[in-house]
Amino acid sequence: MNILVVDDDPIIRNLLDAYLREFKGNNVFLATDGIEGLNWIQKVEMDCVFMDMYMPGFTGLETLGRIKQLNKDVMIVLMTGQPSFEIMIEAIKEGASDFLIKPFQLEQVNLTVERLTKEKRLLNENKLLTEEVRAKKILEELNLKLEKKVKEQTILYTIMDQLSQVRGKEDLFHQIVKMAAHLTEARKVAFFLWDREAGQLRLIAGVGVDPSRINHLVVPLGQGIVGRVAQQGMPILGLGEEGLPSFPDESLGGKASSFLAMPLKIRQETFGVLQLADRDQGRPFSEEDLFLLSILSEKAAMTIENIALYENVVSNLYATLKALVSTIEAKDPYTMKHSERVTQLAMTIARKMNRPEEEIAALAFAGPLHDIGKIGVQDYVLLKPSKLNKDEYDMIKMHPTTGERIINQLGISAMEKSIIRHHHERWDGCGYPDGLKGDQIPFLCRIISVADAYDAMTSDRSYRKALNQEEALQEITRCSQSQFDPQVVEVLVEIVNNGDNPLNAAEETVTGGELRMAG
């Protein structure tokens, strides 16, 4: 240890110096009074001080107080030949560790040093333990922050991953309520869309709410929690209160023990309100739930903006392509509105066959564009009033692949692309462009093929009059299992015979030169 001896008696100083240094291996520093002792304290980090109680200048008790101000951990042993109980009590209050009564034996010094050494070791161990506890606490806090950050990043990734799979606004709204329920463990979640012109909010998606209220329940702006949040643009988090139900309608849940409502905004403008109630196990919603919903609402708003932008671009491109198709058809009075009629008949067949809505939507989108590739066919071929020769027919056969290249810029689905590319494949494999056979042909393409042929047969051509419905059905039935899927043909016959045909047979139309070649 570093030991300081402060005493105006040179005999005491030298005795302690020799004993503590030579026999105990300590570093010993000597001072004749309190001022010199304080100077050493400021220069060297001392472990222990042996100090006389009565010295010229500062007394031992005064020096003790000043030393403790400089280093509260140093151990101080006061030495005195005039001990008193009151002075000892005061010295202990000031921080004295021990006392030596003069004259003392070296054995007493030895016992004091051993005790102080143990005390120093315990003090150091306590310091280390304190530092370890402090470090552990800091580490735990860092771990909690890290866990929270990892949780936030995981949630953010999950939100972004789920939202990236959304293909439209309707799908997005349903996805929002599902994710809100999952993130907060809420049993009831509802999303209200704000109709600014009407000044009200309409329930358009929900989890745990009455399905019959979807698209029917409306809330005036400013009324109830939903109306207030929309009007003020601020979230509401709280416990159920009298007159403040969790939802504005009893069929949606009525009052609840806890509720949360969050406005969804695009560029600081509220466009809807997300409302939650009835958390699992009756637990109240918290600030953390509010934070999670704020992340969800922010990313949902970005997704809505992106969807709106994408739909606007696609709508413009689609309108442009439809205009091109109309231009192609307008060149020949026999092809006016052909693509639209084919699409309507194809959708009727698909519905009759109970095809999923996804396929109906694909027909609605790609059907009007199925002949877009004819823009690459020269007019003299498209408008030729007589039978096409082989070279001209080869030109016609290129229009499905040309059409596919054009609509590829829209980023449409594989199902929609197949309608453009494969609507001239044949059941027997003799069609084009890929010679697909039977079930190899995508189902919607088989439907379009039948609708396309029927519309052509029941329309006037430049070189012949339209067939009536009975004649057209006979011809299509004859080509069943060779050109057409017999199952689709059967449904077409049923539709026409039952009077469900959406086509107006009086309208003039023709599909183009390839049917002239096919007869």
C-alpha cells in the first residue's frame, strides 16, 4: 500500500517509516504537519494515512476532513496520547478508520495494518462489484434497447413484406386490419375510409366485426371516436368511458375496456381511421401499441401512394392500348367493338363455369387487348376482302407474340399475358404461336378462343353474311375436340340456348384474316 505518515515527532515518523517500509514492503511517505500531508494526498493516491491528532497548524481532525474531501476512500488512523470519547466519536463521524494510543507497540501497528489491508481489499472488491453491477445494468439497458430495436426492425420488415404483396387498395385495407390485430393482439379492428365530399367515414374493412356492416356503416365527421380522430388528425388512446364507445355502433362491439384509434395520413392529410378495441386478456392498449400502429400507418400510406401512382400509370397505358385496338378495328367496319364483345362473352362463360374472380378480372383486363398485336400487321392484309395466301397468313400468325411484347411493358400477370399470347392455340395442337395441345393451353385462352370464334361467325364479313346463332353453334360444336375445348363449347351452347348471350348479334364485327384462312 501507499502509506502516508503525518506527525511532528521525528521519532514516530522514523519508527513507522522503518517498520512499514522495511518489514511490510509498503511505500511510505512522510509529512511533518497537516499542510505537507495534504500536499502528498494531492500528488499520490494514498491507501492509508497514520496521522497525529495534535500538530502545529491544522490539527489531525481538521486535516482528516480535508483529506476526505480530496479522497473519500483513503483509510485514516489517528494517533494520540490524550484520547477522549468525544474526540473519537467526532473522528469516526469524519471518517477515521482506527486509533492508536501513544505510546503504542509495533505489534499494535501490525494488527492495525493487517486490518486495514483486509478493509482495503474488501473496499476494492466492493468497488469491482459495484462496477460490475453498474456495467451489468448498463449492459442490460443496452440489451433492452437492442431487443427493442431488433423487434422494431423485425416488425418493420414484416410490415414491408406483407404490404409489398398487396396488389390493390381494397386488398391493402383488409391487410391493414389483419396486421393491426396481429401487432397489438386486438380482437376487434376496423378501418374507416374518409369520404370528404360526403363529410363522413365508411367502414370498409374489419376483423372481429359484423361483416354485414362492412361498406354500410357510416360515421359523420366529428362524431364518436372515429369522427373525432378524422376531424382532429390525432390518435386517441384510452380506457372505455361513458358516452365514448370503442366503436360508434353496437354491432361492432359497443363499449370496451380499452380502445385505440389512429388516423392514416398521406402528406399530412387524413384519409382514414384505424380503430382497435378488446385486447386479448383484457389488457389495455399502450404507448408501444400506438408506436407500432404509427409505423403501420406510415408504411400503409406510402403503399397507397405507390398503388395510386401505379394504377394511374397502368390506367393511362391501358387506355392508350385500348385506343390502339379501337383504331385497328375502326379501319374495317366489320371489326368495330369486336374485342369488347369477345371479352363480355368470355367473362359470361367463365362465370357460368364458376371460375374464380381473379380469372374473371384477368379476362376483363386482357380480353379487350387480345388482338393488340395486329397493330404490327399491314393494312392490306387486315382489310383484304378475299382469302389470305400463306405469306399473308404467316403475317397474321405473328400478332399474338407481337401483342405480348407490347403488353409486357405493363408488368401484368402471367395469366393476363397468356390470354394475349395463346388465344389462337387449338385443342388438337395445330394452333399458334406455340402449338400447345389440350390441357397445355391455359384455361382462359380456351374460353377466349371459343368466344372469339363465335363473335366472328355471328357477324357480317366483307365476303359473307353473318351466321345465325344456330348455325354458329353447329359449326363450333363440329370443331369441338379439334379446335375448341369441348367443355367450354358445352357451356357456350347452354348460354346461347338459355338466352344469356351478352352479344348483340345485330352489331357488325369480324376477327380478321386468320379466320378466313381457318374457314
